[in-house]
Amino acid sequence: MSELLEVRGLRIEAPKKDGPAIQIVKGVDFDVKAGEVVALIGESGSGKTTISLGSLAYTKPGLEFSGGSIKLKGDDVLTMEPSEVRNLRGNRVAYLAQSAAATFNPALTINEQVTESAVLHGIMTQDEADARAVELYHALELPDPDRIGFRYPHQVSGGQLQRLMAAMALVGRPDLLVLDEPTTALDVTTQIEVLKAFKKVIREEGSAAIYVTHDLAVVAQVADHIVVLYSGEVQEQGSVDQIINHAKHPYTKRLMAAAHAGPKPGMGDKLTDKHDQDTDNIQVKNMTAGYGEIVDGKPAITVLRDINMSVKNGHVVGVIGESGCGKSTLARVIAGLLPPAQGDIIMDGHTLKGLYKNRSKKDLQKIQFVYQMADTALNPKQLISEIIGRPVEMFQNLSGQKNREKVAEILRLVELPVEFAERYPSELSGGQKQRINLARSLAAMPEIMLCDEVTSALDSIVASNVVKLLKRLRDLTGVSFMFITHDLSTVAAFADEIVVLYAGRIVEQGPVDEVLSPPFHPYTRLLISSVPEMRIGWLEETMKKREMAVGIARGVEITDVGCPFYNRCPIAISGTCERVTAPTYELKPGHFISCHHDAKTILDIERNPQQVLHGFEKAIPDEKIAIIAE
Amino acid sequence: MQRMVIQRIFIGLVTLWVVSVLVFVGTSVLPGDVAQIVMGQSATPETLAAYRAANGLDQPLYMQYATWLGGMVTGDLGISKAGGASISSLIGGRFGNTMFLAGVVAIISVPLSVILGLIAAMYPATWIDRVLTFGTLSLISVPDFFIATFMVLIFAVNLGWLPAIAHISPEDTMMETIRASAMPLITLIIVVSAQMIRMTRAGILNVMNSPYIEMSILKGVRRNRIIVRHAFLNAIGPIVNVVALNLAYLVSGVVIVETIFAYPGLAKLMIDGVQTRDLPLVQACAMIFCGTYVILIILSDVAAILSNPRLRNPK
């Protein structure tokens, strides 16, 4: 038998007490050959995670297998005894989940969790498993590999934890790995780092893998074979080249269309004249903010420094940067959730009070916050009509019938049926909940909406629909947006201006097309080149660039003096960049860059990459480069 | 982490001080004149005044408080207003009895409840879980005096196995003491265990919904090991809190059980003190009870801190 895994006619359903069961997976066939990576792709609800868990003979609570077979080296996992199933899981088939942070037990050391399954299944003694784990930590290029296992999960970074989870899966040398969206929740830079480590380790270990994702660009980098799923059925399958370059099925073509083309200038729609008023809606002046007690205008932990930016009426400003750069903190300061230590927030000609409690009702109404997770932001015990009706009553003094009419109007505005008013959030899909989340902010009739990663948890088709909705809302109501995200492609297609934050400082800002075309700030350049392209071999090409290797291997550190990007910057000037705060200069009207290099130098470097390596080698010792670039 | 522990102890001391003020002021504003009660109806105003002067009752309240607090801190609990014996000697034996009762109950009930709670969590919705859930729910709903009276009816009146009155004295042998106090012990074990079993079960089942538990299932770990090794450690915080509150109840809240079995414990002594308007005795007992609460809660907080690796091992 040449196939490692044979899935035939797999059916999984959700039984209902009243009425027929809901079919989740409707007869799926596919194979995984030894040493091959098979990607299951599709949007949420396509059944891709459910199918992948099937290879571990596991279903989420509330689901059950109702037909077909899943044969691992000829043994049908669906008919196994409980003891055989335990021996299958973690030993023959290993699972990697989307969020390593939630998957590691906070109360146990990393090493105990990594080695647990191999020792329990009797494959190795504890000592052998420990040695194997350290070997994997080396292979996964984790820092301090000999001792990282003694730490607790909260003591390592998200990207490291994601790779440690790979070690946990690989320690018992399983025949098959199941990777469930393992990079979706990560920053672009971290995603590359993790993808590279996964790919290397899968190749070295020679194990086969099922890779579940909705991101086609990622699939193009890691998969050998692709299975396209929609609503629990296979639409199309074939080699990665067939699907990526010669898709046949209309659904696959649609997926490709929704997939991100890399961020480029000229992707966005131009503003409609009606709302292009070029007057400032909100202005942030010389603002410094952070957490802890403020003494002499300095917080205990400074996060944001010298922030100067503005959002014009009817404009969309995209705020980008990796996690830990202060994007959400900036929105919290503007919303009044965190008073600034220095500087002013100016709106419609007057300075706003630092803390929301001291702001007038009118000011509160003008600024509305939209949270990332609709699941946690919406009260599960309230009807949609209450969730949206509250701000309508509070800010527009409408109650009774008038309130209900307004709620209906707002629901129509976010393109949801009016009947949804009588439902609870749990009865809606992820995308619908996000629309309610937006509708609640909209109900206050704000002038500006602060959207914190509102599309990050959604898959590409749902996310692009939410962005379309935001555009429509802007055209209809003239509301401004501050759109915080780590997804550059969405910003490129949606924003009018971009603010690039790094370690609490604005390193570059300006009109979207200016920021996305050279000269780039070195950090903007790193972000843009980290966005995966839907092209086979992109990952390898990118990692060959040594300046990418170093930018990716290091994380965000907030520094008090100098340019915080110094230790990741390929063109850093030793002796200057780490000591002196970078000057800010205006390249074109409204386009600012903060860098010790002038625009001409940056452009020269852009054209002549040799120079990049030259400066870069000065900044980083050679042996370190060798390790990173390997 | 050391700082957090020291902070907890400091907060505990402040709480104790606030409690001392409340206890002192509270007992002082109670109606009734100690001198009048002690000297009786026939006392003349002169003898009353003399009594007050001798006992410092004529001084301003804050002076009385300072003297009293000073005594408390140095271990001098004062002289009983009724009978004139030193309060330390009155409390001494009773304190030992209460500690014996609380200690034995704790030693039996804490491991018992945690184990039963674990078992209920390991086999949810099976007959074991149903029996435990039904039993604990029923026992929580039934007041302790009912359980106590019921026990007397069965074991003392009908079966005649155990004495209805828990009469213990220092000369008794260990076996005699245990036999004499068997019924209050069993009653208390039932009362405190029910709540601890339920909290252990709920705490663990709550953790069982976490993604890291699903991960351990997918690693092929047995359910029993998942509960003991993965879930229990994360549920310790809430469990320890309930245990601490129940232990504190054993010291102070057992008045009814002590009264029914005529068990010579501290809570009963305090009730007697209230009846005789023996304020120094009431104050001393109140301080001991509050001290027990504060100490147990500090201990449970420290245990919760120690069981949390985030607090134990900062980044």
C-alpha cells in the first residue's frame, strides 16, 4: 500500500434532538502519501478542521462520524478500540493547533508537555525523550535550546511557542502531522519564521502532513498537494502547481480572487469627492503614553513616544506594525481608555480630556471603538436589538418604537436582515457577529470608528466582505476610520493613509501609495517583503535575502534612546542609530519618514542591494548570520 | 512573588487591626452596663463607680481600646467580668477542644472531598457523578442542626451506639475522646465536605473545556491522567479558597453543632459570654475567630500564588 492515509467517503454529522442531523462533511475522498504535505483549504464552515481531526479519530463535542473510512497504513481509525485510539493519537498521528498560547497548559513546564506523549506511549524513556526534544529545539532554531524546555509557556514568545508545539508533535516521530492553521494568528514576520522552521523540520523528519488553512499564499509555500473544500465537499484537488497556477473549479478561482495579492501601490479606491474634505477630524499632537503611574509626564512603562498624526474627515487611516508596537494602545489613548502622559488629542478644534470619564457625552459619541473579537465584545445574554438599541437610546434619546425603527435601519446599513434584532449573538456566524459589532458602534452615529484588528480573526472571503461594508459605510455616512491591522494587503486596498508604528514610534506615515512605493523606511520594507506571495518557491527566495533573515529572527524591543529598529535594521549606522533618535523629514506633502538615512541614500540602497549587506554585516556578528540564514 | 506574599501578610495584619477596632467599638456600644451586671441590682452608685475605676471603665473609649489592644498583643486577654477568672485560662481548654475538632475534621474532609470531587469530574454524567451530585446538593441544602439532630436520633436514640452528648475531659484516653466527639465530627465532616466536593468538581470541569485539555486528548493521554496532571493544577486556586473558608467555618461557625452536642468548644464559650455580657470574653473570642479567618485566607492566597507558575516564575 503506497498511501499513508486513505480517506474514503468520509461523512461527519451533527445529530439534532429534533429533526434530521446536520451534515458537516459529505463524503470526502483524498490520500496522503508518505513524506507529502497535503493542504486542506476552504473558508470557515468548509469542514477542513473537522476532516483533519478525523485522522485522529476525534470529533469536536456535538459531532459524530456517520460513514466512510480513514485508513492509516491500512488500519481504519474509525473502528479502533479506545486503547488503540489512544495509541494512535500523539504517537502515529500528531496534532498542531492554531493557537499555541491556548494549547500549552500554563501550569506545566514546556518540556513535560513536549515529552509527555512519547513517554506515555512507551516509545521512549524520559531521558530519551528529553534528548530528542533538545534535538528538535535545535532543529527548530529556538533560542537557548538546551534550557528552553525548563521554562513555562508564559515565559516564551508566541512565535517560539508555535515552534515548541511543532516539537511537541514531532517528538514521538509520528507517521502523520496534522497542522490546523498554525500560522494564521501570527504577525507576517513571525509567520515566515514559523513556516520556515516547519518546512525544514517536515523535510528532515520525512513525515507526512495535513496542512489546514484558508491562506493560499501560505499553501503555495508548504504544500505538495491541495484539496479544495466547500461546505464539506471536495471541489477540486491536485498538485500545488495545478491548483495555484491552473485552477479549474469556479470556487477555487473565487478563493484565489479573494486571496491577497501582495500590498502594492494603486490597489485602493480613490476617495469619493463628497467626503474628501481634507479637514482634520482628529489630531494627535506630541503624544506620549504608557502604563503605570505617570511621574513628570513619564509613565512607568512608556509605550508610545512623540506621536503626531491626524485622521481627516471621511478618510481611512491604516495603522500597521507587529504585535507589541503599540497599535492598540494608540487607539485606547484616542478613545480615552488610557490618558496620555504628554501631548493632546484634538477633535473639531478643541482638546479632548485624557480620560473618557471626563469627556462630554458629545465627545464620547464622536469616537467609537470596535473590538477584534465579536465573540467577547457582544454580551451573549442580550438580544441584538438590545445590543444596538442601547447606544441609540443613550446618544440619540430614542426609545420604544422609534428605537426599534432605528435599530432596523442600522441592521439594513450593515446588510443584515431586520429579523436579526430578535436573535442572540450565539445564533449568528462569525462574520455576522462582526457586523453586529460594527453596527453597535455605528448606532452612536460616530465621526470616527477605531477598528482594532476587526478582520484578523475572519477568513479571507468574510474579511473582504467586511472591508467592502466598511467602504460602503464611509461613503454613506462620511465616517472616518482608524483601521488597526497587521494585514498589509487589506490596508493597501482600503486605507487612504498609512501610519507605520514600530516599538511605539511612528517610523513612516503618509498617503497609502507613497508609503507602499520606494523609498521605504527599512521597517516598512521588512513588513512588505514578509507578506507571503502566492507563488511556489517564494519562501525560499525570501529567506535567501540575508537582511530578511535577521529582521525576522529578532523581535520588537522598546528602547528609550536611539532608533528602536536598530538591532533589526540592515542599513543601521553603528554609533548613530542606537544612540540618537532618528530625525523625521517630509518627502512629499504628508509623507514622513523617520530615519538617519536621507531619502536619496535609502533609494540608492533600494537599487543596489549590495550596500544593504555591507551595512548589515557590520551590525550583526557573522556567526549569528550563519545560524539565522541557514 | 515574595513581594506578593509579604503584601498579603501585611493586608492581613491591617485587616486584623480594622477588625479589632470594629469588635471593640461594637461591643462597647452594646446596651447594658458591665458594672451593673457584675455588681447586681443591689449595687449602690458608689460601689459601681469604684468597680468602674478599678477596671478602667471610667476612662475614655480610646484609652480603654489602647489598653485592651496592648493586652491582646502581649497575650494578656484580660479578666472575665463574670466570675473574675483570667480569660486566657477560660479560653485555653476550649481552644484546644475546638482545634481538636477542627483539626480532625480538616484532616479527614479535605482529602476526602478533593478525591470525591476528582472522581465526580473523571466520570461526569455517570451514576457515580449523579450519586455524588445528588448527595452533595441535598446535604448543602439541609441545615447543619437538622443533620446533627438526625444523627442523634439514629446513633444515640435508636441504635444507642454513640453518646448524644459530647462530654470530653483532659483525663480521657484518645479512644474515649474520639468516641465522645464522634457525632459532632461526623456532622461537621458532612457539612463541610459537600461544598468542597462540589467546588472541586466544578473547578476541574471548568478547566476541562480549555484548548490545552483538548490538546492532551489529541496526544493520547488517558482521561484520569488529564484530570490529575493537567486540569487539577489549574483548578487549585478556587479549590483552596473554598477549603480555607470551610476550615474557618469549623473554628467559628460551629456554634449550633457545639450547642446540640454540648461540645465544650470556643464558639459555645462566646455565646455564653454574650449571654452574661462578659465583654472581654466576647472580644477575645471574636479576635480569635477573625484571626483564624485572616490566617486561613492568607494561607489560601499564598497557596494560589504558589500554584500559579506565572506568579511563581515571572518572565
